[in-house]
Amino acid sequence: MNPKFIKIGNHCDSFEDLQPLVSRDAKDLCSTLVLAIGEKITIPFWTGGFSELIAVVDYEKKPNNEISYNIDYSHMTL
């Protein structure tokens, strides 16, 4: 099952505190995603409480069955 979004931290947490949480959870999610080879999905990461967008993470399953990801903070609303 692939999540529609991820909630971490709180809207009053600093970006410096949230960034390592996004990195950790984005990496961990690679082991649970169900994707076909070549399939791509984007999952937004939001804060808890009053929701603020932290990052969007693009995932793609490569021909070698590994899932790669790229974290994009450019859409952040903090």
C-alpha cells in the first residue's frame, strides 16, 4: 500500500528539525512502497497540527528493482 501523504513533526517545528525527519522517513518508505518497474509516484510530507507542506518526494522503481527518491523542498510552506 502506498500512502497519499506523510505527516511528521509539528507546524511550529523548525525546518532544521524537520529536514532530518523527512530524510529518514523518505528513505524508510522505499522498503514498503509497492511500485512496478518504471513507475513513479510523488508523496507530499506535511506537518502535524496545522498542516504545512515540508517537501514533496518523488519515488521511482528502477529496472534493477531498487526504488530511488528525490526530496524537493522548493514547495515548502513553512
